[in-house]
Amino acid sequence: MSAIAVAGILRGGHFSPNNVSCDAAILNDVAAGLRRRGLTVNVYSEEQFIAHGIGSEPIVMAMTRDERSTSRLLALEGRGRIVINSGHGIAHCARANMVRIFEREGIPQPPTFVVATDEDVRRRLKDAGIERCWVKRADCQTIHKEDVAHARHIEEAQELLSEFFIRGIRQATVARHVAGLHVKFYGVGATDFFHYYFTADSPQIPDQFDADAFGATCGRAAESLGVSVYGGDAIVDPLTGSFVIISFNDWPGFAPCRQQAAKAIIRHIASHARKLLKR
């Protein structure tokens, strides 16, 4: 497959809080694996991509998050390039878009509102019976640790929204706090790869928890957003085994399962390369 070239675009450092090396590692592992298969891989920084674009590579693997990068990816897709994850998918993973898509597609998530940060939400939260909640910036994924904050009560949620507004963040999500078992998950494609684990050392996993249904739901969430390389977090009810997705990310660092995930991403991209060769 030496005739096929792939562009890899590293995520900008400010979009990888405390994860710069981890995010770079997965892309570099995938690039190395594709080269071993005979493909040419050129790696660019997100800053290079925004300022100058990339070469003529027909396949682009993008870990980008900046809105300017997304616009460039959409333009590349419009000219026939294969982009993984697509610009549309990356845009859909911004929290405001994700919440609405999950609601439309019936993906389980906590009761969540998308609000303006200068809005008084106290009556709305009270009417919904929400006290403890999570306030998160809605325009993109986390950039600073302050972009995700826990509120112990309604007044604190209102104060956090005001702080977001002062910081220049105009939209946020407010989600009910859900107690339970924390699960992290990672996936590639519809069936290429899926890995999950409970973060507690020895969790009492309820017998009713259906791992197959959980994996299928995470895959359906990815499909609804339009991403094929993904990860996220969920909460499992310790009594019933039911679950809700509390965060979802396009192309994470895959730290707990990087080797296995890299192999799956390599196969995923190589399959696209083989299709190009047959055209």
C-alpha cells in the first residue's frame, strides 16, 4: 500500500490538559504501525494544520479540537479526503451538540440542560428536582480543569455559571449528579475494538449489568455522533446495573489499552487505504 499517504494531525497542547504525551503516543503508535504496513505517514501539529494546511494525503487521521481545524477538516472532506475522525463528528462531540444528539437518539445520559452562562437557572433546576449537579463548558471539550465543576446545590451551580461567563464561556451544560460505579470505556469502529473497566479497585458489579448492551450502547453513541475512534465515561447503578454516559470524547489517549487500540485503529485506517487502491 505504498501508493497511499496518510496525514496525522496531533491535538493542540491546550486541548490535551495533562495528557499531551499520552495523546501524542497513540497517534505516533498508529503512524508507526501504518508505516510498517507500507503506507507513507506525515505527522503535523494542529498549529501547522491551522496555519498552513497539510499535503495532498488522501487519508487524514485527526485528533484536532480547535474550531479552525474543524472548518479545515470539513473542507478537506468536501474535496473527497477520508478524515478519521470526521470534522462533523468532532463538532458533534462538543457538549451542547452531544447532549442534544444523545437526547434525540435515546442514548442514556443524566438529565441535562444546555444553558447560557448569564442565565438564571435556579428555578429550572428546582423544578427538575436537581440539586447536586455538574457544570461543564458546552462549546467544546475540556481545556482547563475549571471547565468541569461539581456543584453541591443549586446556588453553587448558579455561581459556577457566573464564573464561566466571566471567563468568556457563553454556554454550559448542567447535568444531574448520578451516584454509582464509574466506568471508563474506549472503542474503535462499530465492532473493531471495545474496552472498558470499572475505576474502583474491587467494585461490586451488579449481576444485572449487561456488558454486551453497554458496549453496543457506546458504539451506538459513537455512530450517532459520527466518530469511529472514541472514549468516555459512564456511571452504572450498583443495584440495577443500568447505566448512563456522562462524557464522550473523540479520539482519546487510550492510556489503559493503547497497544490494543493502536492495532485496531491501524486496521481501521488500512481498510480505507485498501478501498482507495481498488478505485
